[in-house]
Amino acid sequence: MKVVGFAGFSGSGKTTLVEQLIPELRLRGLRVSVVKHAHHSFDVDHPGKDTYRHREAGAFEVVAASDKRLMLVREFEQPATLSVHHLLAELYQGVDWVLVEGFKESDLLKVEVWRAPEPGQMARPLRYPDDDFVVAVATDAPQQLPPTQLPILDLNAPAQVVDWLIQYEHRFEYDWELHGGLLPCAPQ
């Protein structure tokens, strides 16, 4: 499994880029998973559905599956901080690529997503000068970046980003010895 992160400020285009990379990778016959960091409470279940009712009744985990989809919802009794490695441990290990959106402080190799500011807006600071895990920058304004030896990728050309990822895929192989073997977090 290869794992690459995409980090940048809100509004930089991370979600759009990841959304565009998925079909590009799939066109090449590759299976893709996504890990997304959420800063807020979210729900994938809906009131009135059986799974929602089971969760509301106090189930720690609810798994629902059909011949097309599997869903796992886990409720923590206390707030839990999960690392990206905990979430990767939850995934099916037979995928070819995992695209990680967010987790900008993680120790995963990542592509910084940076968009030029709109007129009248202040430019957001760049991560790559201070983050050794940034291995490329995807941007719509390369001329506005300070000089760097990092590869500069076209934010608006997902096929080219995939070409670059595949060219250097050996760099993104997930090290299960280093990070694997972590049991999914079940807070006490």
C-alpha cells in the first residue's frame, strides 16, 4: 500500500484535488482508499434508520453491510484523538493507494496544496520550508512561490499529479514495521 498526504489551508483545493485523483488512479487499474481528517462532529447515519437506532441505544460499534458497501460507526465513550496511523490500520491493506487529506502535522510524506490568494486576500503561509515531510507542492501559482528544490505540480492537472505519484511510488510505500501493528484506538 502506498500512502500520500495532501496538506494545506482550508480553501486551498485539497478536497477537489483528491476527488480528481481518485478517478485518475482508478483509470490505471488501481484501488484507492481515502482517509480524511474532520475537525468537527459529523454523522454518516440518519435518524430512523436501524443502524442509527442501534447506535443511539448505546452500541459501541455498528457495522452494516450489503453486497455493495460496508459501514462501520464507532462511538467513543470519551473524546479520542486518533493518529493517521490508527486510521490506516482500519483500512483494507489490499488497496494500492491511500490518499490522506488533512493530518498536516503527521509524519507521512505529503504534497502541500497551495492556491494563490484572491485579490485583496493575504497569502497563506507555506508549510514546506519548515516541514521535512512535504515532498512536492501542488499549486495554481508557481511563480508566487519562494525558490525551492521540491517538485512543483500543477494543481489543475490531476493526471500529471498521478503521473508524478506513480513515477515515485516507491517513496510512498507504507512502512508497516514502523507504523503498522498499531491496534485501532479504543479509548478506556
